[in-house]
Amino acid sequence: MDIMKRENLVLVLSYLLITAGFEVYAQNYDYSYTAECLKNPLKPQYNGGIVVNPELNDDLNGWSSFGDAKIEHKVTNDGNKFIVASERKGPYHGFSQNFQLEKDKFYVISGWVQVSHGDAHSVAVIFKTQNGFEHAAWAIAKSGCWSMFKGGLVVNASGPAELYFETNNTSIDIWADSISVKPFSQEEWKSHQDQTIEKVRKSKVAIQVVDSKGMPLPNATISLIQGRANFPFGCAINKNVLNNTAYNNWFFSRFKFTVFEDEMKWYSDEPSQGKEDYSVSDSLLKLCKSRGVSVRGHNILWDDPKFQPNWVPSLSPQQLSAAATKRVGSVVRKYSGQVIHWDVVNENLHFNFFESKLGQGASANFYRLASQFDKAPLFLNDFNTIEEQKDGASSPANYLAKIKQLRAGGYNGPLGIGLEGHFNTPNQPYIRSSLDTLASAKLPIWITELDVSSGPNQEGHGFKP
């Protein structure tokens, strides 16, 4: 084959690949995450990416100590090799590996960890960079089995970075294996989004135009008008929409889903003990129903002590239990069948007002109670799970642990994952990896609130849900 024919063949193959919907430069994104604690870790994603010796098959090559700790290379009886940090003098002391990270890349981080003893130790995966310390992922590590972590990272400037692991309990040894750090260019990242849109958000439709007898009409002209978006997109409203025409027109011309800002919360419905007033939420719900807008029930109870009705904090545990039980029955019975979801105990990853007074099973009890009055899915709802990687309280790993806690407490009904999205600067690989982690629960996931702080060259808008 001469040079000209070879060049033409290359051009034709490239054209076929592109027109078939494939980006020739893109490596597929690995959406997988395993929540199960395994006897042996799985193979590293992307074969480890840029990690040297990701499976620890080459002794400690590429790895070094971080802080004051003893690091060792160990092998299990069945041949699995891993790294161990022991005799740790501080939370961040352990093992590490150095990288050169680039500003315009998206990094996906994954791997497996275990601890020497105990159960449910929170382990943070962190990069030390020129500009500080960047949390990339979290894991709930156990003894006797391997737990997976998955996260993401972007850096403000290109330069050296050091990956290490941190946990507060210095008496435990940290084990790690199958570590991966995979960079993606922005073009590759965008191609993954495009591929997913093509696969999930689009489908082929065949249209045939016929007459009254069912015979095809040749050369017919058709036009399609989208009457309503299928994707659930909404915005919060408050009582002002009832009497403000401009507000009313603005909202109902754009949205088909909503949540009330305060009007369905306990401090609005029962400002004085025993004196319930649902008149405003009734009016809002009636208006939304008349305009075909679906409403989320937000919220039944709120675990933040700052947002209780002012008469609640002084109640004894017995009085609080009776008042909260009455509240659940009252609001859920009243609006049963009229809302699409209920946020039952809001923000109970960060706060524990009810648990501190009524015991650790309080949330599960309220979920079980709410399910008796309405069949709508009951949601967890919290902040910083996808927007703030430094907040371990509501990390994806802790969110999954809370779901298990509710199930262990006896609530086995429909459940959903609610994610508040109060962003400063969105970290795209962390968001995507967090959603991969949460998706392993096989539950509905909703972004229940969304706002982005304004910054340079950026305009902030808030939408809820």
C-alpha cells in the first residue's frame, strides 16, 4: 500500500470513529464504586493511572513515609500485597506518594483501605499541594475487610503534590492497596458528559403521518413543540407568590416542581405549642396543584437545634418525644398523597438534636412513623456531600453509613437521597465521584437545593429544589 492510500485510510477511519459518536482521544470514565467491604481489594481503576506501584507488587517502590510513622510492605496468606503505616505519631502520619499535578486537569482518585483493629474509622484521602491541603476522598475503614474510597481533585496551580491518608485514631495501623490517581483533560471530561447524554437523555423516535384511513401521507410537513420538560427542575417559593403577580408569572412560566421555603416547617406550622396553623401552606399547595406543579414536603423535623420552634428546646425528653410524634402525624396525615417526597429529619448527618435527647434510634423511629401516614418516598437531606470535600460529617461514605443506620433501625420503606448543593467553586471530579459512590445504594438521588456563590467572572443564582 502506497503512502497516499495509507493516509486516506487513516482519514476514513478517523471520520468513521468521530461520526459514530466516539471521541478518539477520550478514555472511558469508570463510574463503578463498591460499597461492600471485601476480603481482598479489587484491581485499581485505570490500572492505577499515574500512581507508581498501585498494587504494591513491587515492594514499596514509589511510596515513602509521611510524618513520623513506620511503613511496611506486607503480603496476606493468599498473596495479596499492600502497604501498612504503623507507630503513627499523629493523625496525618503514614505513607505517601509524590505527583506533578496540572491546573487544567480533572483528577479522579480511588483505592482501598483497611485498619488494624476496631470498626468504622473515618479515613481522609488528602493531597498536600503548594497552596495547602486538598481533601480528595473519604472512606469508612474497618478491620478484617477492605473498604473502597472514590473522590476527585482539581488544583489551582500546576506543581508538586503529595498524596497521604489521615485518621484521628493514632493507635490504629492504616493499610492501603489498589490506589489510583487518574487525570482527565477537559476535552475528555466533556466527552464523557456527551456520551452519557446520548445514552441516557436521548432516544430515537420514528414518526409516521397517516390519513383518517391509516394510509401514509407523502411529503407531509410536521412540527414538534415541547409542551413540558420531562426533567424535574424547580425553584423554591414562599408566601409572597400568593399575592405578587410578577412573582407568580415568573415562577409558573418556568417550573413544574417546588418546595416551600419555610411554610411547611414546624416553626411555621406550630409557632406556639398546641396551636397549629396550616393556612399558608394550604394556600400554597392549592395554588401549585391548580397549576400542575409538584411539591416536595420540606421538612417534617429538623435536627439542627437552631431551627426548632422556640418552645421545643425546653421540653423534657418525654415531652419532646410526644411533641415530635404529634408533629409527624399531623403534617404527614394532612398532606398525605399531595406531596411527592418528604424530608423527614433534615440534616441529620450534621446535627443530632433529637438523637441527643431521645437516643440514637430517634431518626429511624420518625421515618417508620411517617411511612404509616403516607406512601411517598421519605428522603434524607443534607449539605456538603457533593459541594465541600473537607466536610467529613456528610461525606458520601458517611451518607451511605446513615442509610444503613436507618435500615438497621427498622425503616425498610421507600427512601431517597437528598443533596443540598450550596457551592462556592464546584469541584467537578469530586461531585461526579460522590454521585458514583451514592449511586451504589440504588436509591433515587435528587439535588434538593442549588446555589453557587458569586465570584470573579461568575454570576451566582440560587434554585431550590
